[in-house]
Amino acid sequence: MSALRPHDATTVQRDRAVDDATLLARLDEARARTWRLVQPLGETDWRTPQLPVLGPIAWDLGHMTTQWDLWLVQTLAGRPEARPGMNDTYDAYRNPRPTRSGLPLLSKTEALRFSDEVRARVAEVLVDTSEEERTGPLWAGRFVHSMMVLHEYQHDETILQGLQCIPPERYTFPDPRPRREAVGGTRHEAEWVTVPGGPFPMGVPRQPGTYDNEWPPHTVEAETFQMARHPVTNGDWLRFMADGGYDRQDLWHPDGWRYRCDQGLTCPLHWRQGDDGWERKRMDRWVPVDPDEPVVHVSWYEADAYARWAGHRLPTEAEWEKAATWDPNTETKRAWPWGEARPEPALANLDHGACGPEPVGSRPDGRSPLGVEGLIGDVWEWTSSDFHPYPGFVAFPYEDYSAKFFGDNYKVLRGGSWASRPGLALGTFRNWDLPVRRQVFAGLRLVRDTAGKNT
């Protein structure tokens, strides 16, 4: 996530349903999870970027802490920064990722001490700020505190992208949970679900726990289409590879073909040929490629090439959101495909513990009203859509979170991954990245038109 900078906005109605103790508990839980992930790191891996597109994990931790201080202390209470110079050192715009390893980054021990200092300052502001002083849009519904929790969740996933790259002998993932298996056996043939056409409300109103690019809600017309019941699996991808998918220029977007040739791509990131077949890195170990798991660590260009090879296409983000959130029987919108109940392990593979995707069909209770499965968790799903604002977009609470990225350079991803925290993976959440990115926990799902030619 980019550095956060305050931005004026229209005052909205306050909501005091969340008390201060609950606020601090949410912030503490988010930070405790972050520290649990990085605790096994040695100092070298703490300071060294694991990929050119990732900064040092040490920078992420310092950035997360300075953002708490910037928003929950400096902005809300008008106090100076906790330590002079920290805002500049851990500012994402001032320090692009390739430059961050050269900054005076805190050691892991000192970063923990700094985190504790800032947490105490956050609690002090809550004690010192009366109810009468808690006015304005940042206090409304504790919007800014929810934003900091989401910010922590996003950086946890970025940190996990780096941890995935560390050799197993140097990092052990803390407390993995047992792997789930598919219900009713494996899936080898594509199953299609018809999503009826017609209008539906896309997006959400401004509210805590959401971002400005999800607002405002607006009506979208979608033609009837069919969506694959499950995301594309490793077994599907192996067939694509065996049929020369990486060698057939006719399948690839021209920019994607240049990228594929420049990088010498022949398989997803974190795959290798083992003595007994293909293997993939599953956080802190190498395991045989499971043909029934969703494929992960493929770029948009690879996803697009696969869709062409299969004779189908990637969904637009409007199609994806309709399939994930719209109940045509009641003509109502859901927060998640299964309803309003918050995510739990039986519904979605989220929250880090699985260390990777799990077999398709392992969570039938998480299906959408129409029967599409696995829309939340396991892998982010590339869409065909460029990242553009919704009609009526207004930046809040600062200009650059979304607005500086709008345009044709970035592709939208939907649904969250196994590495996403449950509070982030709403059916309306919009992720975005460059079409060359492969470190993201991203896969794909196919759609097809009910009439006419796929485009």
C-alpha cells in the first residue's frame, strides 16, 4: 500500500458503535499477527529484499508503524512524529522499492520497540480525546482506525510474498494448519454456472473497512454469461504447458509475448522440475504440484494466454462481482458469496494458515447463490478490467491511495488469497497490479459468453 497522506473531505455522520477497547484490540491483533510472521527471520533476511519488486521486510514494518503514528496520532491529535525523520525514511513515495535497502532501517529489536512506543501514543490520544472532540470524517465510525487495520493486513500479504522466496533452511512458517481436501472427489472437467443478465449494484457506500475505489455504489448492466464453478487448477495448467502454451505466440498479448521471451517464462513462479515431476514452493517447503489446487503465481499475461488457449476469457470485474455478491433470487447484494456471516475456515481459505491454496471443491459451504465456489480466498483472480474509478469517485481520505494508479497500466484482481486476512477479503474489494507481476498470490477463473464469440 502506498504512503498515506491526509486529505480534506466532507464530514459524515459519526458512529460510536465501536468502543476504544475494541479499537485497540483490533490494532493489537493485526500487529501481533505481523510480528508472528516475521519473528523467525534472521537479520539478513529482515533487511534484504527477496525479489527486485519487493522492498526489505524491515521497511514494511517501519512503514506500518509510522502510518499508525501519522494517522492515529499526528493527524487526529496534531502531535509531532514519534521520532524525527521516521516519516521520511518510511514514506513510500519518497523511497521507491529499489532504494529502500539503502535506508537507515531499524533492526528487528528496535522496530519492535518503536512499535510499542507508537501503540502507547495511539492509546494516549484515545484517552485524551473527548467525545465532543471526535468529529469529522476520520472519526466517523472509527474510519481511520479501520483503515490502519486494513493497511496492516495488506502489508502482511506483501511480507508473505517475500517470505515465500526465502529458502526453507532459513525460514519456518509459524503454526500452519492442516490442509483441507476436496469434498466429493477431484475435479477434472470444467463445470459451468450461468449468471443471468440484468442490472446489479456494484460497489459500496463509504464506510469503515472499505476503500475509496470501492465507492460509490452504482448500477451496472451485465449480459448473461457462464462462469467456471472453480478456478483454474494446477492440472489444467500442466495441460496448457504440455500443449506448448508458453511457446505459442498466437496465444499471447504482444506485450505479454515480449515479456515471456525476455524473462524466459516456462512455468509459474516458484515451480521447478523435481526428480519425480513438477514441484512448487509452499512457503517453507517444496512439495509435488497438486493437480487439484488452484494455480498460483501467474501473471495477467500468463492468465490471458491460458484463457485464449482454453477458448474462453477472463471475467470483467463487474462480472466477477456480480457472480460473487448478487443473489438473483432475492435481488439483494451480499457481503460475501455465502451471505453476511464473517469468513471462517469452512467458508474460505484465508488468514495465512494454509501456507497456500487448497484443492478446489474443499469448501462447498462458501459457494455463491448460483453455485460458484472458491470466489473468496485461495488465489486472487485476475480480471480483464483495467483499474479505473467508479462513476462519482471522490478520493478519501487522501489523494494517492487509488487515484494515482487509475488508468490502463494496471489490471484488477478480485477475491483475496490464502494469504489475505478475512477482514480484507470482501466481495467488493479491488486489488490491482501490473500485468507482469507474478509474486502476487494470483490465479484465474474463466468465463464464457452464452451467445456470440468470446472477446
